[in-house]
Amino acid sequence: MLKVKNKIYLSWDDVNQLVDTLCDNILKQEIPVKSVFGLKRGGLIPAVMVSHKLGLPWSDVMLPDTLVIDDICDSGITLRDCVCSYTAVLHYKPHTANFEPTVSATIHKGDEWIIYPDR
């Protein structure tokens, strides 16, 4: 992780560690999910990683027992509008979000812009 001014740049190693933590938290909370769905763009890669690590099938639709994953819950609007029972994120910003995900890898209390790796 590299912090420059008001931005935090994550590496793929950072993302992998966050996904590991997210998977641990999913298992600890005993969330009864049967499949994983990733929200387009930010949630696709973490969702595939969670699917592999937990041995859960990928779903093309949001079913009641599907875990919907996104990279960050900043405002919360994207996740709030999902028709699903369970949500998960790598970063949750409770001070800016109007929605609380079911589970997160980490709570981010700062106002920095989090930049995920693009290649």
C-alpha cells in the first residue's frame, strides 16, 4: 500500500490479503451463502477470488443465498440498490456510507481515495 496525498494505492498483494481477510470474516460470521456474484467493475475480481478460496460457485444472478461482492462501500448506493440478502466488500467506510454490508475485510475511517490495481 502506498499513500500519496489523499490517495491510497493498493498492490495485488494488498488485494489478495484483503480477500483472505474477507474470506476469514465470511467463515467466522457463518453467512449461509451458496454462490458468489461480483458487481461490475470493482467487485468482479474480488468475487472470483472469494469464489475460488471458499469453493463457492459463481452466479450470474443475485439469488437470496448469493453473496454479492464489491470492492468498496463508500456511499453505499450501489450495494443498497441490490436485491440480495448478503453483501461483502474489501473496504467499508461507515462515516460516508448510507448502507452497511453484511461483512467487510476492513473498516476504513479516512477520507482517502482508494485506488485498486488495474493490471
